[in-house]
Amino acid sequence: MIHLFSSNAFFFAVELLALVAAAIAGYFFPSVPVLLNGAENLIRNVATRPLWVTLIPGLAVLFGRVLLLPISPVPVPIVHDEFSYLLAGDTFAHGRLTNPPHPMWEHFETFHELQQPSYASMYPPGQGLFLAVGEVFGSPWIGVLLSAALMCTAIAWMILPVLSAPWALVGGLLAAVRFGLFSYWIDSYWGGAVAALGGALVFGSGVRLLKNFKPQYQVGFVAGVLLLANTRPYEGLAFCVPLFVVLAGRLWRIGAGSVGDSVRTIAPAVISAAVGAILMGAYFWQVTGSPLTMPYELHQKQYSTTQPLIWQSQLPEPHYRHAVLRDYYKPQDKLYRRAHTVSGWIGETARKAGSLIMFYVWPGTVVLALSAPLLWRNGPLRLALWTVAATFAALAFEIWPMMLHYGAPMTGVAVLLVTAALRFMHSFTFKNRPVGVAVAWAIPILCVSLLTVRIAAAAAHVQVPETGLVPWFTVRPGNLERTRIERMLERLPGKHLVLVRYSSGHDLSTEWVFNPAALDESKVLWAREMSPQEDAKLFSYFKDRETWLVEPDKLPVRLSHLDTGLPHSSNSYSTR
């Protein structure tokens, strides 16, 4: 793969040059912005119908991404987290909240999954529920696509009460171009669209609740909170704090200090929140055995020595049954030590800030910075700035190196702020020249231009990093060797058991032992090699299966029949 444009500074320079060129064009060639009147009139005409304002961004994602499948096909999972989310989706698609522990569970231990007291993903269930919907309709990725479309629709709906309808349409389309067509969110199974959907529902409903405590807004607000609680609970809580404070003040004024009046006013929210809390408790109880213990929390105690937040103490080292698990989790101690030094914490926080700005704001960075004083004067936009600040504060105290979807709850708010900055800039003139119109249009034109670059890069199999509108995984191959072997075995008669043997220098980022929810029913099972005695128990349990040995660290990857005492061939097969 060819790596292009790897520096954030490059994209900032592109943005700055584009804006300067637009300003010069608007000043010296006043007729240039007039040429954009046709597009602006079209947007205004479409925006006369609020329903279309909200639907068009989602439909653009659905149809646009499907049309791009020939050059950017349905993704193959590669990251450990993706397989864990897929396990959750497969479990829910089978009509279960979790799976019973398997008698041979030690052979199936892997990253980010629980084996005891039940077999389940360690992650909150929100993403898995969407993957389950997709699996029911033929592919978990359909759930990813649906979540991205709903996210863009919700963002446009969120912007409507804050800005005018035309600008809500612009914001929704910016979200579609930025996150819904080419992004690791749409091209993987661990993206942030579901959490972003929750954040948009929370903020959009919250702004409406400030004017009227209608039941539908209360239910929408709680639905968003529950989505955040079941996707990014920690960051989602921080995102909600400013809204909780403002709404509590509003409720206090409405109820004139009467608790009874306040409770009656928000009865729909209280009832829906109670139902959601009961369902979450039931899920926790089924997975972990306690309605108050999250699967993630239990997984940390079973496998990790380092907890995710800076104020949490380290845990005792657990007993690892597999070297790859120890080699993966033990180095997290270094992250703990670095986070507890001033220089380490400041350096990592600065890196997080830069990454978040380039992912969520670019290419509106300069426009947003220039418009910040004007944004602060507007009540809802000031609230949006506070939610961004609260979310970033939460991220700053996480020990893990931040993945960009950790900040997903604030996606819609970031789009809102950029769109509001474009609106302010659009009305700016210099010496009666329409400089602001040209600058405002430079941002969407730059977005469309770079979307074209991304499409061309995908068609040419050129990989570029996830900065601004250009993703890490423009061409995201996944673990094709594992997929190739799995599909080959699925075409063969009978059921198959694949024993995985790693070398001492195995790449921990490429894992092979992941399985679906129904282990005994699965056509192909992947298991870890243990001692000869333990392996013999495994072979005895699965004596009705064809047994294979895969050695992923050999070049080429080697797959061979494994002699377990049954009349199997000892021939070896290369996967290439």
C-alpha cells in the first residue's frame, strides 16, 4: 500500500490555502459567489419541507454507500474489538442476551470477550443490537449502514431548532460526506455511528425541551441517553452533564421549586428511563450474574491489570492461560505509568486534542475558530460548546490511547458548530464584496473534492490515513488469510475444528481465534493450541469434526490436517 498525506499539518495547510483562495476570489471576482445562487436556491427550495431536510442526509448515505460497494466492498473484520461486537450481534440475532459457557471454553479464550460466567462480548450492547438487525437481513454490515444513515438523519434533525432549515440540510449532508460514505465508522464493525446517533438525539431533544417539555421530546432525550449508556457510557455521561444542568434549571423554574410538579412534568422521561434501566440491569444480570456489574467491568477484572480511567487503581495480575493474552494485556502497565506523569499526560492530551479537531471539525477548523466569539453569544450554540468541552475533559482522563470513536457522542454537536460557523461566515462582507459567501462555500467544495480523492484512492487501492476526510482504511483488507481459510472450509462437507499455533513473535494485532455465538453449531471453529493433554480433551469433545492445524506466522500461512487418531490425511495445504 502507498501511504499519502500522513501529516495533519498537510490537511491544515490545504484548508488554509483553500480559504485564502476563496477569500481572494470573493474579493477580486464578486461574480464568482453569484454563480452559487442556483445551488443555494435549490437548498432553500428543498428545505421548505422539514421532513426532507432530515431524510435526505440519511438517504444519501444509504444509496451513496451502496453505489460505492464495487470499489469499497463490505468490510472484513480485522480489529479485536470488531469480532467482539460481531459476537454480540450474532448472540442477539439468535434471540439470546448471552450464551452459556462452553465446556472447552479455555481453548476459545480471546480478546475483549467473556467466557465465564457466560460467553459474551465485553462491550455495551448498543452496537451489537444494530449488527443483529443487519444479520437478520443478511449481513451485520447492513446494521452498520443503517446506523450511519440514522446518525446523519438525526444530526439534521438536531440542527433544525438551532439554525434554519437550509443550514440543517447542509449540516446533515456534511455529516453524510464526512462519516457516512468513506470512514472507518462505515467500513468496520466498531465505529461510532450508534453513539453519535445517541448524542444527536440527546442534544436535539434537549434543545427542544428548553422550550417545551413535550412527552415526545422527553422520550427522545431518554432514548438518546440510553443509546449513549449502551455504547459509550463514560463519554456519553460527560456529554450529557451540561444538558442535565441546564434542563434541571429549566425544570426547577417551571415547577417553582415543587418536587411533585417537576416529577409530573417529566413523567414520560421518568417512566422511559426506568424501563431502560430495568432492561440494562437485566442484560448485566444475564451476562455477569449481577444487575450492577457491566460486562466491561468484569472483563477488566478477569484479564487486565490496568483500568481505563486515570484515578482508578491497578488490578492484581490475573492468571493467563495463553501467552498471547498475557503479552497483549501486560504492557498496558506502561500506559498507566505514562498517564501518571505530568509530561506523559500533557503530551497524550495534546495528541488527543489534535486528533479530535482534525477528525470532527476539519475542514472547518479556521472558520470555526474565527466564528467562536459569535457562537458563544447564542444560547444553544454556547451549550454545544460546553458539551464539547465536557466530552473532551472526560477523554483527557482516559489512560488508553484514544480511538476517534471514543468522542462519537459529540459528533452531531461538532457538525452543528461547523455549520453555524459557515452560516456566520456566509453573511460576512469586506468592502461590500461577498468574501464570506466564497469562504463558506469553500468548505463543502473542499469536502466534495476530497471525497472524490477518496473514491479514486479506493478504486486504485491506495491507502491513506484517517485525517480530515481521508481515512486510515480507504482500502481496508482485513485478515484475508483467515477469511480465505474459513470460506474454503465452509465449502467442504461436515464441520471443522481449526487449532491455531502461533510462533513466539506473533503479531498481537492479528488474531485468529474468534468464533460465533453458537459454538457447537458452527461450521468452522477456531481454537487455541494448549498442552497435548488439554488438546486431546478438545479433540475428544469435537470428535465428529475434521481437525486442522493452522500456523499463521509461517509464510505462506500453512493449513494442514491434524492427526488426532482419526483417519485424516496428513497432507499440508498452502493458503496461497
